[in-house]
Amino acid sequence: MIKIPIKFKGWMLFLVWLLVGIIYFPVYLAAWVLHIVARVLLAMAYFFMLQPHVAKNVFNSVFVTNLRML
């Protein structure tokens, strides 16, 4: 069995995680954009159902990361 130096293992681990991050980033970005689009569409649906107070709450929570139950 060939022994791989520790520095090489660390560099390879860094390279693997970098490649995984580069591959995963577009997936994360697409999910984030679709989440915002879905929230805006939901707010529009509530607005067209003549419930503007609910639409305002949904639209205000688009960019909120700490959601609490209303």
C-alpha cells in the first residue's frame, strides 16, 4: 500500500470540498431564487383573494431568516 503524505491528504481534501462547493452553489442559488418567487406568487394569490393583510405578512417575510409563527 502506498503511503500518502499528510500535506497531500489535506490539499486533496480541500480540493474535493472546493469542487463540491462549486457544484452545489448553483443548486443552492436556484433553490433560494425559487423560494423567493414562490413567496411573491403566494402573496399575489392572497392579494387577489382580497386578503391584503395576509398578503402583506407573506410579502414582508420574503427576506426574513428568523420566522416566527404569526
